[in-house]
Amino acid sequence: MHNTTLDAMVAYAYNIDAPVQMSAEDGQRLRKDQLWYDVEAETNGEATDDQIRQMFQTLLEDRFQFSCHREVRQAPTWDLTVLKAGKLTPTRPDVSITYFGRLMQPGSAGATANGTGDGMHLLGKAATTGRLAGVLSAQLRAPVRDQTGLTEAYDFDVRFADRNSNVSPPPDGFLPPTLETAIQDSLGLKFVKSAGPVEFFIIDRIGKLTPN
């Protein structure tokens, strides 16, 4: 891992992803005095993703005296629900999706959101609505809970406007809709304001940051 930051390493090591949340204060602690790091490590044979994450946790504890815990709190959330059934496309195992240099091959599974000059794209390959909720949470910067009741895996490529950017219209002249409108029109889903238990990632200690 090269040219990475402490917050990126922590997010990977502890698998921090929606609906797991981090307080704004702890996020600022990770980004304070931001430095860049190169991490080089070797494993004996084939290591699983969970084993590599555990190695990163040990590295963070040794190098940065990092410690943390998780706790569940009541917090405002968004619920992802079905607006119109039948609009999601069940995954096709023989079809690949390529976008922004990311190849989602047949047999793979995942969801992501990436942006280029034509706006943002919400991509899914054999993705569950639970996985989709995680990506949407990152976009909304708030917990999104999957309340659709859907259990299948789906493929999708949804174009929407970047809410965090005041960019000019894309070259093709098409003005993408908001994220909320895009998932309603393309996926038949909608957001509903709610509240409930949310898992928070709490930082207990970070040592003094120094470059490697």
C-alpha cells in the first residue's frame, strides 16, 4: 500500500463501511496533521482478506498506538425502501460491467460509486440491496438501512449528479438527476427518514503522528 493516509488504513483495517459510522470528531482526529505513508508487508502463502485486515490492525497498534472500540447508539437514519417493484435488473452471470477503470467481471459481486466528467455513476454487479445501502450511506454521509425486503442480487449503472460539486454541465449536455431521483427512476427505490440503532466506531487513542 503506497501513498496512503492514516484514515484510509484505519478504514481498511477495521472494515469501516456503512452502516458503521464514525463521529465527526474522530474523523477530524484521523485527518489532523495528515501525512502520507507507504506500507510494505509479506505474508506466508495465501492470506485471506480478514487475515490481512488483522495484520493492519496490529500495525496500527504498534506504529500509532492506535486503539478503538465499537458501540451502538440511537441515531437518525435513512431507510431504503421499494417505491416500484420490478425495476431492478437481476444479475446476469455472463455480463461484465466496466467503468472508471474498474472491471466487475462475471462471477464477481460488489457495488461502488465513482465520478468522472459526466457526473457520478452508481455501479453494481451481483449486488444485494444491503450492499447498495452501504454505498448510498457514503454518498448521503448518513446511515442507510436496507428495508427493501429484497434478497436477490442485481446489476445496475445509475448516473446521478454529484451533490458535493458545482461543476459545469457534462460534455454530452445531459444534466444528471439527483441521487434520490435517479434511484427512484432507475431502480424503483426511495429514501425514507427514520431513526434506529447505528453502530459507531470510536477511537480511544492515537499516538503522535510522524512520517515513515
